[in-house]
Amino acid sequence: MAVKNYGGEFWNERVRGLAPYTPGEQPRNRRYVKLNTNENPYPPSPLVIEAIKQAADDRLRLYPDPECWELRESIAERFGVQPEQVFAGNGSDEILAFAFGAFFSDKVLFPDVTYSFYPVYAKLWGVPFECPPLNDDFSINPDDYTRGRLHAGVVFPNPNAPTGRSMEVSTILSIAAARKDRVVIVDEAYAAFAQENLSVASYAAADANLLTVHTLSKFASLAGLRVGFAIGNESLIEGLRRMRDSFNSYTLDRLAQAGAIAVMKDRAYDEGVTRKVIDTRERVSAALSSMGFEVIPSDANFVFIRHPAQKGADFFAYLREKSILTRHFNNPPRITDFLRVSIGTDSDMDMFLEACQESR
Ligand SMILES: *Cc1c(COP(=O)(O)O)cnc(C)c1O
């Protein structure tokens, strides 16, 4: 939708200088097979819905617990860390924004192809950034983060977005060890969808300079509830709290806290959902490869693919015409022929595969 240009006569320099993130489209009229924002196609746990309903009562009159103690205890229990090593926030995007503001100053490094919110936060806080290019196969070259460029913080998602490629735990730990003087943030939004455990959350709790950031939006099917959390040592967690309490002490409302606590206590449910998403991803990846698509090996709940003949923008438009929404990125130029396609239900993906078949 085109945004009216209001001219911004009352905007200050800061607002004029902002370069906001563009979220994936949330269509309002037409019905689409929605494979564009990496939402989980399955519903959240019934216990989560029940907990939110139970919390919707007279107590809404009262402010929620600003420290989210019960939630942090339940996260700590699930991840085998201490509640003091957990921070809870209004989606992981909010936590990333706080972390950029709290821990980065002279420079931050992140890959040239990655989550496009990182340059937005860097600009918001005035932190210079450098973007080492991914290897030709879209993997991250760890040397870019272990050699030179000292006094620079680091942030990347593992698995990376929008490529879906992941890095081994030992490699991440070597990056954190190589730059003991700066914070290394690992955005684990998609870590649950990896074939092997690649979370470094338990190391983060013990390490001085490693912070992991997590979200309930993807693995727990709760993009609409807005809950994220971070795991790191007590001093990093306190840094995040200082940022939060300089903006808004009540970032997580009572319903969100109640729902998120229920997630932590119903692990079997989301693990079952994740298994289904992984199985569908593997089936879809194999089918696309056999149709001649380039498919980057994914450890996430999406695939990053290139059509054998069509330009990325054309293939995106073709799918949209067939009521299938995917995500196309205009830069950097090396990814413009790729589409990022979220893994939907098996029937969503059968429709998608049929459209792919017809497009050749
Ligand atoms: C989806 C996503 C997030 C944002 O998660 P929210 O908790 O919904 O704000 C953060 N990082 C990456 C890499 C993501 O893909």
C-alpha cells in the first residue's frame, strides 16, 4: 500500500534520518496462501490459549509484573539456565533494538545477506556497521568475524535469514572467543527448526560476551502474542533492563506473560509441530530440486529458492497471481532472483508445488 507523503514538517532530524524496516505484507481483503512472513502454519498449544483465557479477568486492572519473574523462571527451567540470565521482551525485535542500543557503539558486523532489521537498528542508534559478504554458497565465512576488525560487535541469526543456512556451535563459540572485548549476539529465531541442536543459549549464560535472542513467533506459533526473550550473563541482562526501563517498563502484558509461561510448560506440543514443519521442509526441498530449482539447504521454517528460468520478481508476481504470497528482496543484487518461501501446511505446500510445476 502506498504511504501518503505528509512532508514531515514537524519531524526532527532524528525522524527524518530514519530508514524503517518494511514488514512482510499482511493482506486484508483477498485470501492468500501466506508463505511470506515465516509464521507457523499450525495453531499454538491449546494449553496456551487456555492460559490466556484464564488470565483475561479482573486482574487486567493491575499492571503486569515488569520483571516477568514467573515467565523468566519457566524459560530458565526449559533452557537449563538461571532466571537472572533471562530477559523477556515484546517480541525479539524489541530485544534486538535494546541490545543494539545497549551493547554496540564503535562498530557492528553482520553479513551482507541477513535479517534486514539489523541495519535499521544500527542507523537508529548511530552505530557504524560493516557487512562481510556471505560465501558464494550463502554460508557465513567465520574468518570474517574472527580476524581483524577488532572493537566491533557482531550479530547474526543462526540459522541465517533469509538463506536458512546454519553455523555449527563450535564455530559460533570461536567467534565469541575471538572478540572478548565486544558482544556477539546470536539471533536464534529459527534454531528450533534445525536438524541438530545448534543453540548456544546454555553457553551464553556462562560466557561474558555472548547473548542469544529467541522468539515465540516462529516455533511456538505465537507471532500475534509478541513475546521474545534473551539469554546471557547477568550483566548483559541488566543492560537490557536498563534500556527497557528507559522506554517502557511494562513491555509484556498479563495475557502475553500467561501464554508464554504455558508455552514453556508444554514443550511436547511445539516439538511435535516443529517435527511436522521440518518433514514438510525436507519434502518440499526435494521436490523443488527435482524440478530444477536451486534450493539453499535450510535449517529454518522457510526455504530460499531460485527458479530455473524466471527472474525473482516475475516468479513472485506469478505466484501472487495464483494467491500465493512469498517474500522477494530487492537487495543486495545477488539475491534478487531468489524467493524466500515459508513452510506452510502440507496442503499449502502442495498448492505451491503445483504452481511451481506449472510455471516451468
Ligand atoms: C521473525 C524474526 C525475528 C522477530 O521476531 P519477533 O519476536 O516476532 O519480533 C527476529 N529475528 C529474525 C531473524 C526473524 O526472522
